[in-house]
Amino acid sequence: MKLYAVSDSHGSKFSLDAFLLKAKDADAIVHLGDFTGDAQYLAKKTACPVYSVRGNCDFGGQPLEILQNFEKVSVLMTHGHMLSVKYDLSRLRYRGMEARVNLVLYGHTHQPMMEYMDGIFFVNPGSLCRPRGVEQPTYASIMIEGNRMLPSLYNLYQR
């Protein structure tokens, strides 16, 4: 299965449409907050399930985190602002360990990042419209086969 993750789209329909062109093979999409209305937009434009968590710029409606299994991979999805991810990943790491997940998807920093710690992959897809630390907007894809996964980060406008 192919899981895509985006975050911090902040209402940019242009970026969302560009992302959808890249994610035609998606089996599921995760929107990690900061404009949950954008997740609703994605859900209307694609046939696959769209999961969405609330970010610091969102108000009500969506959960702060979701625990979900994709095949045999357990995933924690969160924006990360409640776990202070702009300062360090220690609270996020402890939350992932507590939830006993294989993969943590988070946003908030607008910086793409992929790291493996304590048996858990931590993936931040960056921002679809306001990147920090990189020149172009970014997103993530995660190939999942059984209990194995291969996360990757991509520039939105690169071929």
C-alpha cells in the first residue's frame, strides 16, 4: 500500500492540486494539520481515505491525534504542537513509545525530516506551501508491505 502524508497546507488549493497530481496512486492520505479544511478538500478530490488531525491553526472538529494500522504497521498521526516538536522530539518520541507504534507522522515545524529512533520511524512531510529550511514545498510517501515500510520525502514541484 502507498500512504501519503502532507502538513501545513494553510489553505493553498494550488499546492493541494499539485500534490494530488503526484499522489494518484495513493491508497490513503494523511493531512497532519494546519487547515483541516484542506483535508476535506483532498477527500472530495480523491477516492482514497483521508485522515486528518487538528493543528495549532485549526479549531475543533478533528482529533489531536489518530492511532491507525495500515497493514501491519501501527501509525501515530499528530500535528505535534502539543508535544513541542519545534524544540526537540523527546516528547513525541515518548508518545510514540507509549503508543507502541512503528511510525510517527507529524508536522508543525514546516521542515521535512525523517529519522529512526528506538525502533520507530519519525516522518515530518514539511509544508505544502510555506517551507522552512528547504527551498520547495514537500510531502512524504510511505510504502507499506505487511510490517515493512519505506518512507520517502519529495519536493512538490520536482519531476
